[in-house]
Amino acid sequence: MIINSDDESLIKQENHIINSNDNKSVDIKKSIQKKKSKKKDSDDDRKESMEIKRKFSKSKKIKVDVEGKTIKVIDRMKYLLEEDIKLNKEKKAALNRINNLDEIMTDLNYKPFYDTLLKNGILNHLKMWLEPLPDNSLPNHRIKKEILGLLYRMPVRREHLLQSDVGKIINFYSKNLFESKDIRHLAKDLVKKWTMMLYNN
């Protein structure tokens, strides 16, 4: 056990009181006990202050991590789309998005990311993933299904829709007679949900 100079001084004073017949020893002892109490309170305050700072620092770090991860996944989406567009123009199979879909959807489906993703314009990037490639071919069925499902689950608000054109592509899928029934059904549900939200706000 390590004893600092302040504690050693207090111990010496206590020993002096025990061995002394001075009538004031009781008052001195009370004074020492008061000093000890103040020192303990001060130590407790210091510990509490350090704990608050630690929690604040951790909270700030988590926010930075979420921001960084959402920007990273958006950048990844942009890159994969650009590569598919390039391959499509070269008349080659554009498989980058479908081959990396599981990885992308794992991050996009993580609920704590939703608000930050929306703030960073994820709707525009999802719209671009749903749009036709240069040869007018539509994305893989699984890509459409995953994105439409995600859009339905996300807490999309009026301002998010007004800042993006995602509604146009969703409306297209809801009316496209050449589209599969399940995709049309998902798109119609989304149009209905967003329409009600817009009129109720």
C-alpha cells in the first residue's frame, strides 16, 4: 500500500493525539477527521468528474464511428455502381453490385445507422442503384427487393423525400407492367406509405 505525504502527516497527527494528555486533543482529532472527510469528498468528486469525461469521450467516439462507417458504405456503393456502369458500356456483365450486395445490405440494415444514412443522402444512392444502366437494363431482382424492403423499414421523413428523387423510381416500379408481381407490390406499398406521410404532415 502506497502512502502519500498528506496521509503520512495525518497518521503522525493521530499518533500524537493518542500519546498526548493535552485537553485539546479531542478537538484536534475532530479537526483531523474533518480533513479526512474533505479529502475523501474531493477524491470522490475527482473520480465522478473523470467518469463523466470518460463517458462523454466514449459517446463522442461512437458518433464519429457511426458517421465514418456510413460515409464508407456510401462511398462503396458509389464505387460499385460506377464499375457496373463502366462494364455495361463495354457490353460486359455488370456484377459488382450483386456480388457485394450482402456486404452492403448488412451495413444498410443496421438500425443505429438509419438516421445518419438519411442525413448523408442515402436515398439518392439507393435511387441510383435502382435506376436502369446505360443499355436500359434494370438491376437484378434481388437488388430491387432488398432496397425496396430497406426503404420501407427506414424512418424516411418528408424532408428526406423532398431532398431526393427516390419517389420517382419507386413510382415507376409500382406501375411497370413488365416488373415481377412481388416488386410491384413492394413498390406500391412504399408509394402508399409515403403518400400518407406527405399528406398527414
